[in-house]
Amino acid sequence: MNNLKKYLIFVFLLKSICLTSIYAQQIGALTIDLIKEKPTTINDFPIVSIEKTPTNIIYDKLDYKGVIRTIQDFKADINRVTGVKPELLTSTKNSDYEIVIGTIGKNKVVDKLVSSGKLNINDIKGKWETFVVATIVEGKKRKLVIAGSDKRGTIYGIYELSRQLGVSPWYWWADVPSTKRASAYVIAGHCASQEPKVRYRGIFINDEAPCFTGWSKEKFGGLNSKMYTHMFELLLRLRANYLWPAMWGNAFNEDDPLNPKLADEYGIVMGTSHHEPMMRSQKEWKNHSSEYGNGEWNYKTNAEGLKKFWEDGLKRNKDYEQVVTMALRGDGDLPMDDAGSAEENFKLIEQIMADQRKIIKKVTKKPVNQTPQIWALYSEVLEYYDQGIKVPEDMIVLLCDDNWGDVRRLPELDEKRHPGGYGIYYHVDLHGAPRAYQWLNMTQIPHMWEQLHLTYSYGVDKVWILNVGDLKPNEYPMDFFLNMAWNPTSFNPDNLEAYAIKFCEDKFGKEEAKEAAEILSMYSKYASLVTAEMLDSRTYNLQSGEFKQVKDAFLALEAKARRQYASLDDSYKDTYVQLVLHPVRAMANLYDMYYAVAMNQKLAKEKDLRANYWADQVEKCFKIDAEFMKDYNLNVSDGKWNHMMDQTHIGYRSWHEPREGNIMPKVKRVTPEEAKQGAYVFLEKNDVVVMEAEHYYKTESSKDTKWTVIPDLGRTLSGIALMPYTKKAKDASIEYKMLLEKSSDHIKVRLFFDSTLPFKKGGHNVSVTFGNSKEKTININEDLNWENNYSKMYPAGAARIIETEIPFPINKSKDGSYTLKVKPLDPGIVLYKVILDNGGYERTRLNMDESPYIRE
């Protein structure tokens, strides 16, 4: 077999792999890695050779401006990775290798290769946003060709090579360092992308004050083209094509006239939010309403004014690629003011859309169905759709979630599909009821996947738009959403973990990816339990130990994140803080604070002096929260993201954030004069009563002795002992009170003591009485001697605990209450824990969690 045949077979196999790979296409437009640092065959193509020689890039100056701009990015990306810059040329040079980049029909070299049969474009011709990457031999010259079926197809092809080279789509927005390579080769062959499975894929910058707005003003002077060009580039690197711009007091088209022009040049399809029809922002109406009719946002009273307002906006934007939002909602994202009957509202909305379509046809001078349009079924608008309102056949019906990531309506499986197709508007940010969630990412990827998988399964594939709030810190769910929008079928329950690892590998390298992914995934799971803004001291059950469990889990996750952060190369640390460490530490601290609030409230109610410790802890955590925010704003990436953590998140009373900023939760303090001792009454739970020794009902002691708590001694809370040890334990006792529910004849009393050795001859004795039963005396340690050093003494010392079990009959009480009395008969006895086993005892290292109790 000659070399040419071998090469053709290789190309065929590579092409087959590209098109039919069984591996998940989760972060790229292609299913395989094309770039290697060193060639594996003589036909592999050098972007930068082992000799550090870059290959020139050939483009056509008549190609789209957005393509030419992206080629400039590709040149910069090659330099980021290899340290050398290729030349950009509009004609070939005398060189053995050249990279040709262009759009079919807009690049003469590409078109010539197609017409000569050297470049096969059958896979992409006439398709939406597709591209081919191919190595071609032309005489003595070898070419690497990146050719797109359209403008964005070419751009996506360029950025796919940049990503595979080692430049993250998030290199600017998350300060991800580029992977360094001494050289870079593209494996020989032909590989084509498939069409994206969702036509319009994008984001909505929303609820952007104070964070995004404050940041933009400081860094760029406002939400202008200097800022938006960074966003356009990010979207294209993530293979998105659609944007609803920031609209809280912002007007994309008027604040900077370059905004729409550059969006179109870059290749971004613009739209407007669900309540801003006909490519005009809410702010524009507020600025100009007096110029249009009577200034009322009401179609019944000001139809001509609104139509003129919309027509002027469309004239301004008619030359740009756009998806036009249709119909009308009330001003400020409210229902329409026209409170008529359902039938009247139907007719009004149908009339509004008919008039809007007349304006579109008039301004564009094209059939109206050639201008993409959407009608968003947001909030109360879904009611109109469900009740049968007529929607033009070519219009996209934009379905919506409930603002919390749960899809409200999907097409009926057994009904005729709407010809215009369906889209979905989805949220990972909300400024609304019952509480806003705007501060940190609160979305769990498996939940997002499940709902988007459901959505796509029902044929929703025309528009996927994600409300990302300030964009930061929702990088992770945004990345997932846009990757899934490209190819929803590449994700399944078995590879979501693989996606998390790939996301982290792109940001922190292969060695750190798995651990970072575990932390990031677990953070998302924990954070999605309840949003930061809804979390408070009552969210979790304190008495059962649930609150401590989730608080401790978050603190443990923070410790794990800090450990990884400390081990990272310095180049990754700013990125790691943004994507992993900061959200973990901030939420862990918030949990720590609210747990402290709950403990303070509980202990203050019981007149327990320890309430003051937890009050101090609340104040400390509140201060740390502010310090974390300041650190993110001012220190991460040398203050590049200042104001991105300005969002209020503590002290919510409604879905509006507190005007005064974060409000520290109220705490209560107990004075020594108010403090109450004892009076604990425990409740049986799951056939067992578990009591920390210091939580007694009452104590008795002589004038020379005192029951003394030794904080933190033992495995759990503390120990308690009669002191001083030099005084005899005469007439001293400690009592525990409980309410039993289960009717039994016998019960086991389990007492857990410190591992005190028999330093006095004969060991130490205690007497125990339960209810009205006969008193029993036991020795707790006489056999902990040298004779039993390996069998008993050493094991007790190693365990640091002595456990005893005493059975008692139960003499039924009328009210179900029982008292357990323990008398130390010798000095030096320390009691840790008391358990009444009514059949529910489980052996654990920490001897079970304490049971619920009340204070008399």
C-alpha cells in the first residue's frame, strides 16, 4: 500500500471519528483533540514548529470583519501559548506551510480549494454555523484550512483551535492562564463540526446593579462598547451567538451607538428582554416617552405613540442581525395595565403583535417571516397562551422556567408542533420572590441538566437564553448551559462528573482538575439546598443536629478548598479564588454565622451563659463576610473585578435587598445574674435518650464540694466532676430527667466516664438509681490494672473512656417522666455522657447525638 493510500485511509478514519465519536462532546465544537505538542506523523501540520517557527496565516481582506478580528485573536492566542507570533498575510508567500482561514464565498483561497476538489465542504455547505479543519497538500506546499459555512462558523472554527491550543474561553473573564507549549501541531486529516442543535444560544445580563454596573463604570466608564467587546468575545469563544443586554437603567443602543454596530461585526445576534419589545429598552422609553403620544405605556390609550417608538427603534437597528421580542407587558416587568377580560386581553395582544409585524415588514422591506421574532411566555403571559391566544406561525414561542430553574410549560407531545418552534428562558439569577438570589452561584448542574434535557426532549431547540445576573460569579452554570446548548445529547447522568473535571482542567490543569471538580460540584450541591439570601437561623433543625451537620460539611469543604489553593501554582490562584475558593469560603462562613445565631437564640432563651460565646461568633462571622468581599473586590487579579461582590446578601426581609446593605442578625447576651443552671428535661427519640453529662436536671453537693464542668473534655461536649478531688464525695449526686414514650418493662442505663485508673485501692464506685427502682452500686475501674494491662487497662486508656451498662426495671410513672440519679462514692470520677437505651441505642464512636430537650 503506497503512502497516498495510507494517508487517504487515515483522513477517512479521522473524519469518521469526528462525525460519529461516541465520546461526549462537552466543551468543544469537535469531538477529538486535533493539536499535539510534537508531530506523530510526517503529515502533521505545524502551527508553531519544534524549531519555534510560526506558520503564516492567510486571510482575505474581503471576509467578514468579525472573522478578520477573530484571526487577530488567533494570532494573539498562538503567542500566549508558544511565545511566538505568526504573520497575517492577504496573499501567499514562498513558504512550505501556511494556515488559510476564511468563510466559504468570502475567501478566494478557500473557494479555489473547494472548486479544485482539494477541500471537501459537503459536511458543512449551506449549514448553520459549521466549519471544517483540514490539512491539504498542494504541490510542494501544505496548508491547514479553517473554513466556515458562514461568519460564525469560521469564528467558531478559529476559537476551537485556540481552545485546543490551550487558551481558555475564560482567559479574560476568569483570568485563566494559557497552557504553555514549545510547539503545536495539528494532526493531519479532515474534521468537520456538526450544526449546533439549538439555533440561538445566549445569555441575559440582568439585575446588574450594584455589581456589574459598578464594575463597568469603574473599569470602562459604563456599559459601553469597550466592555461589551469583552463579552462578545467570551460568547463566541463559548460558541454562543445571542445576547439580551443589561437593562437596569441601561440602554444598549443609546448609551454607546458603537454597541450594536460592534455586536453585529463580532457576530452576536442581539435581542431584548421579555418585557422590552421591538428592540427598544425600558430606559429608552423613560428617556423619550414624552416624545411619543401622551407618554403612557398603554396600548389602549397610546397605540400610535408606542408604534412610532418601536418603528424608530427598528429603523435604527434594521441592518443588524437580531431576534425581535414581541407583544407588550406592563412597564417595569409588570402585567399589562389593561385589566380587561381574558377575551379583551387576547384581542389586544393579538392586535399588538399584528401591528408590530406590520412595522417590521415596513422597516425591513422584507417578508415579516424573514425577521426572527419571539414571544416570551414569562410570568402571567403563560396564562394567555394556555387559554388559546393565536400566535403567528413563524414566531418562536419562548417558554420559561419559574425563575428557579424549573420549566413551567412544554409543548404537548400529542399535539401539532407550533411551526415557528420553541425556545426556553432559564434562570441562574433572580431579583424576585420569594427572595432574590444574586450574590453567588446557587445552581446545581445535575438539576440544570435534568430540566434542560427534559426541555430539549420536547423539541425546544430554537432559542436557549440564560439569565446570568452579573455573569460573575455564575461562570460555571453559564459555561455548562452554553456547552449543552451546542449539543444537548452529549450530556447524560453518567458524564456530568466528566464535564466538571473538563471544566476544571481547562482552568487549573490536569493534575488539579479532579479535586477541584469534586469541590466545585459539592459546593453547588450544598449551595443549592437553600439560597444564601433565604438562609437564616431557622432554615435547618438545630435540635436534631441537622444544622450542625450541614454547617460542618461546608466548613470541611472550605478546608479542602484552602488546602488545594495552597498547593496551586501561583498562576492559577486568582482563577481558583474566583471560581472555587471564594464561593466556598463565603458560603461556609455564612452557614457558620447563621448556625451561631441559632445557637445564641437557643441558649439565650435557656438563660445559658454560653449564648455570649455564640453572640461573639456571629459578630466575628459578619466581619469575616465583609473581609471576604473586600478581598475579592480589591485583591483578586489586582482589583480587576472590584464591585463584583457588592451584592447585599444578609438581612433580607422580602425579595428586595435591605437598602442599608448587609444587616448583622440580632443576638442576645446573658448576664451572670440571669444565668440558669440545670433544669434540662430530655425527650425520647427513636427509643433512646442521649444526654451530655453537663445537661443535668439538678445537682446536690456538700458545702466543700461543687459540680464542675470541664469544657471540651472527652469525645463530644464536656465532662463534669465533683471538685475538689481531695474532698470526700459525701451526699453528692447529679440527676437527669427525661420523658419516655415507649412502654417497656426494662431499660439499660449506659454511663460513659473518663478513663480514670484506680489510683485508690479498690477503684472508684458510683451508685445509680432509676425512677423508683432499687439503688445499684457499681465499680467502674477496679480491673484496669497491670494484671489486665493488654485486655482492659491499655484499651481503656487508648479509648479514653470507660463505658458501663446497668439494667433497670421500669416502674411506670403517670406522666411518663423519670429521673436518673448518679452518686459518686469516690473522688476523681468524671462523667461524659448518659444514655437511656429503650431499644434504640446504636454503637458509634461519639456515642450518638444528643436527644432533644426542654428547659424547665
